[in-house]
Amino acid sequence: MENEIDIAKLIHRGGVFKDVEGKTPQEIYEKVCKMIDLPDGMTSEQVYNALCAREEVLSTAVGNGIALPHARTPIMKEEKDQRICVVYLKNPIDMKAPDERAVFVLFVLLTHNSQVHLKVLSSLAGLFRSAEFRKALEEGADEATLSALIKNLA
């Protein structure tokens, strides 16, 4: 990826999953990791372990019902394998968010290096500042809707 990070493309690669059930981040990560289409040589267990290890350090909930689970160190081997999985929960869960709001949507970040990871976080933070984008998330927007919004807000 050049200097610009294409969030819509990363979401397209990762997918949008709805009504995922679980009472804890670990239960949800276990289900999601089995749903994600991973590149050859990577297992759902590797991703699950990486997400859980990071969550143990500090909650990935950022507020407004949103969490950004990710590995502590980049997990994807190649740039083309990077992805963001948008996961809507069937029932919101407490992830110790700074605003104490229960999390209803997770953006699982699977990146290839720290620089890209930080750019993705920055881009997502900008999107999350948009009331229109947050409203779309609360309505369970599908990939096409999210992609159109991302392009409009970029």
C-alpha cells in the first residue's frame, strides 16, 4: 500500500460478520477466528492467541460501542494478506471501554507492519469521529454501505 491506506479494501478482504454471539472477548475471538478467511500458513489458533494476548494487556474498546482488537505485533506475513474484519455482536458486551459503553461492533485489525497498523488506527479514528459513520455502525451497515461511507468521508 502506498502512503494511503484503503480501509474499504481492507474491510472487503476481511469481511463483515453479523450477529456473532459470545459473552466475553475471548468467546467472540474464538468464533471470529474460525470465520475469517486466512492466508495459507496462518491458523485461526494463531490469530485467536494473538488477539487474546493483546486483550489481556489492555482492553481494545475505544468508546462509542466500538473495539479494535489486534495483535501486539503485526501478524500478517505479507502486505496483500492484511485485512480488517468488521464484527457486529448479537448482544453488546462489556469490554471496559473508557466511556463504559458496551461494545457492539469490533474492527479486528490484521496488519503486516507497525507503520500500516498505525495508519489504519488513525484512519479509523477519523471515521469514528463522524456521527454519520457511527450511526451506520449502530444500524449494522453492510460492507457496501460502509465502503460508500468511507469513500464519502475520505
